[in-house]
Amino acid sequence: VGHPTMTGLCVTILIAFALILLGRAEAIWPIRLLLLAPVGVEVVQVVPWWRAGLWLYALLVGAVAVAGAAVATMIGVRSPRLAMLFAPGLTAAVLLADQLAGAPLQIAGAFGDNPLVAGRFSGMGNIDFGLTMACVLLVAAVVADLQRSGRRAAVVAAIFVVVALAIDALPVFGDDLGGAVSLLPAGALLVALAARVRVTAMRVVAVVVAALAAGVGVATLDYTRPASKQTHVGRFVGQVLHGDAWQVVHRKIDAVLASFDNPVVTAAVVVAVVVAIVLHRRYATPHSVAAAVLGVAVLAVLGSALNDSGVFVAAAAMLGLAPPVLAAALDADREGDTGSS
């Protein structure tokens, strides 16, 4: 059910994008339904729906989506900012807690890791990485923007990023080297924007070097453990040392390119970029939202390039970021306050 689920969510958001570009207020409804639908795909794993069939799976995911839309609508009446934090905050909390618990929601899940493929049996999957970390970056940007000084904003944003990075990268939790290398530059950019620090070429190079060094450090640390306890990250270091790494790299490149064969998912990512540009020109974009969008853009590009799920990582990140941001923007537009966050 993994690919059909992602395709269905992308069809829904493409409908919303079309309505937005046409200036139709009805776009708010599919957007609200998408607020909790992605994490709903994970949460329904607590129910053995596969014993009944796909109808129960669809019913449960739909129920979570409707409940999320209803709650977000009620919260938005009182606080637009809190409404924007509701879905990504809950999504990030659930999926990060899942990692700390050994990732039981991901194994054999629609967005998780299929044990029949035997790619991995624990840790942070590629699609969950995109969804989780996009939500983390959005929450970090909004909360940091509430601080009274740039220094405090940077500290708050950095705390979110460091916690998420640790859960994602450490072998005992997420065990996700590609994700860590993707998240570190995206998080560093977010922290700089939160502190309103100028992003220069030298600083970009420094962050890239730091990300690569961190990735190599984690991989080397894993490689020093006994072979029976090594993860795929440590084993890859051994393959590099023994000259067998090219087979792994070649397989990942093929997988990334093959991911673009799904035209709906690819179109959703491309149209999301178009919508972001159009809305940025049409409305005054709040600083927190702009910082989150840029951070998630870096995350999506690097995550898609470094993980064999390819464009599905970018699609997952889009599904974590776009619905809460667009819901807040559409609500503000209807109230005639397009500049609020």
C-alpha cells in the first residue's frame, strides 16, 4: 500500500495546489485533510488492519485525516500560530517517539521499511525521515520566531535540530547516515535564518564540511564496533576500505533515478515549488515561514539525492510542510490578514 498511499496524498495536494493557483477558497478543505493524514498512515499500524483488508486501512487513515482537520479548524479560531504548529508538532513528536521506542510503527508500514525487501529492520526510514524532519524544521522556525532576540532564537532552533539529529543519526536510534548529512546543512541554515545571520559562501562551505565530517565520524564509530553489532552504516565503511563500495553507490543512484518514474509524486514536488514562488510574490511571507521553507528545501534536495527513495523523500517533506503553512495562509487570507504568521 506504500506507493498507492503516497500517490493518493500527492493527488490530493495537487488538487489543493490547483485550487490555490485559481484563487479558490475551497482549497482549504483538502489542505486541512492533509494535516494529519501522513502521520495517520503510521499511527494506524497499532491496529491489525491487514487482517480485515485495505478498506479498514483506508477508513482508519481517513478518520485520522478528518479528525485532524476538525481539530485544526477549532484551534485556528483562537490562534492561527498554534493551528500551524498543531499538525507538524504532533507528527514530529509521534515519529521521533517511535524511533526512541525502536520504530515499531515503521516496520511493514506503508511509509516504513518492508521486511520482505530486507533493507533494514529498525531505525529511520527514508520517507519517514523527510516527513519527520520537515515538521521539526517548521516547528523550530515558528517557535524560534517567538523569541525576543536573535541569539535566543538561534539557541531555540539549534535545540530542536540537535535533538532531531541525534535521534536520526545515532546507531541505537535512527541509524540514518544519509539523513544526518541532509539534516545538518538544512538545520544550520534554519538556525542562521532564525538568528538573522547573513548566509555567505564561506559559511555554506563550512557547514557542508561539518556535515560530511559528522557523517564520516558516525560511520567510523559504527565500524569500530564488533561486526555482529554493526549497522549498514558501519558495513559501508568496510566496503569502502575493501573496494566494494561502488556496487552500493551504483544501486542507490539507480534507485534515486527510478523514483522519478511515478509521475504524480514527481509532479506534486514540482508544482509545490511553483506554488511557493507564486504565494511568495502574492503575499508578505512571515520570516518564520520563509526560514522553514528554505530549510526544508535544502533537506528535500539533499535527502532525495542521498537516499535511495529519491523524490519520495522530497514528497514526504512537502507533505509535512505545505499543509500547515498553506492552511494558515488561507485562513489569514480569508480574514484579510495576509501578513500574519
